[in-house]
Amino acid sequence: MIRKLSLVLTAVILFALTAQAALIIGLPENGSNYFPFGSSNGTRYQQVYAASEFPGPMTITGLTFYADSGTVASGTYTVHLSTTAAAVDALSSTFALNVGADDALFAVFNGGGSASPSFTIIGTPFFYDPGNGNLLMDIFVANSGSGAPIHARNNNATGQFSRMHNFGSGFEHYGLVTGFESEIIIPEPSTWAMLAGGLLALLGARRKR
């Protein structure tokens, strides 16, 4: 009896809903930045996010950025994600040294679309476990034009993230406000009811033994 109930409870858990949720890092923003989605300068941009900003392991399916108006600069953007040992506020100017062993191509997309109020880059799902290190976003830019300034935190990102790029001053305590779209499991109301009923039945069976 207990074995059957255990199987039922397992099935109940597995039939939970899969949903999309966004974790936003960098709010409230205190400025804006043209790099890398609004400027014709530079060809590479890295931003490292502190592992402490993530509540736990997640499969990243999209990256969202925010703007008040305008468009994403034209050009081709190649986005990689990896788990890095590089610390926030300590990215190397040698880009390769910041890249983690699990570096993976996330997405390639062309600019030119609307940036307001936000735009999302949908990519190949990337599993990230903050217990293994910080998260690195690595963007290669080709043939870019000019576009909208993107919401950011400037100078005082308070340890949430920092950036390195090959244009302007290079390293900065700056970063783009970023939304991380991911798949999470959210049980339906009926699932919770079934789970509660199963637990009560299991307790009752144990008392009869």
C-alpha cells in the first residue's frame, strides 16, 4: 500500500506545470549604456554576474534587456554563456582568461529590432549552477551601427556584476540590467490537493500497521 502511494506521489510531482520566469539582476537601474547593443564601437563585450544573485540552479532559455525607446543597433551578435572562476570587478583584459570550461554558444541574432520597452534573446538552453562559479555572458559584435541606450547600473553595481570590453576604458563597475528567462516547475492547484491527499493517506496507512 505504502509503495503504491509513493508511486502516486511521484507521479503527482512529475505532472507539475513547466512555466517561464524571469530573474532580473540590476534593478533599480541608475543609468544607461550603449555597449554593446547601441554602439558602433568595439567587437567584444563580457559581463560577469555574481553567483550570489541566483537563487539556485537554473536552465537559462532567454536573456532580456530593457530600454526606454529606440532600436537595437544593426549588426550580428554572437552570445556565449559559461560558468567562470573570474570574480565580479576582476575580469581580465585577456578575454579568454574569463571564459569558463563549459562555454557554450547561446544565440546568434541580427540587430535592428525594437529595444523598447525590452527585447529578449532566445537561445539554446544553458544549465547554470551558481554553486560552481559566477556566470559570464560573452558577446561578439560584427558590423554594428548605432541604437538605443540600454538600462544599466553605472559605477555602483554593488557587486552584482561588472564588465570588460575592447572599446572605451575596458573594465568598468558597470553592467546592463538583465532578465534571465528560465524554465521552472510550478505545481497546479489540483496538484497540491492531490499531493496533500496522498500524504494523508500515507500517514493513515502507517498508523494501521
